[in-house]
Amino acid sequence: DATALFDAPLDGLARHMVLHLLATQRGQTRDPILRIAFSRHHLELGGQARANFRTQVIDALAARLPGPDAALRAELAIGVLLGLGALYATVQADQLTSLAPDEVADLYIPLLQPLLNGEAPTGR
């Protein structure tokens, strides 16, 4: 599902990623990114799942990002999405889940898009 998650031009990728994640959360299946990220609970599959996650999600996103520290920025961006997914699916945060997907995307774009564009300082 990572291919679909990243299937947008860079300048609209943050919105696309958030809307894609929310569409998955509103469906009947659990978000595959959350499943892989929290696979530590399945020890025999956890190592391979984490390796696949790194390759298929983080490395794939980093390959699309311009500028320095693309791998770090990809990890940070995915971390933002994981937080959103966890709040939405696991915690079922009332304020967040009451918003329309476009409203959530509008709130998350300022967090994600600078990481994707290479504009955000990385602290290095």
C-alpha cells in the first residue's frame, strides 16, 4: 500500500498522504503502516516486517524527497503519519475523528509538507 500512499506530486504529497491514511482508517481494514509499525507484538514476524517497512515506506519516501537529510525527514514524516493513524484508529480521539478528512489534512499539511519539501530544519 506504500505505492498508493506516495502516489501524488511532491507539492501535494502531504495532503494526499493524510487523506489516504484517513480513507484507510475509515474503511474496514486496519492501516498497513500501523500494522507493520506495531508488529513488535508478533516477534517471529516483527524483524522482517520492520525491514519491509523501512524498504517499502521510509526508503521509498526518502527517494522522492529533495534536499539534505532525506532519510531523516522521511522518518519524521512517517512518524507524524503514525501518530495520526494511532490517534485515529486506536485512541479514537473525539475531536480529531469529528473532523472531515479535508479539515484534518489542512491541519497536518503544515507539519508534513515542509519535511517533504526539504524546507524544515533537521537540527543538524
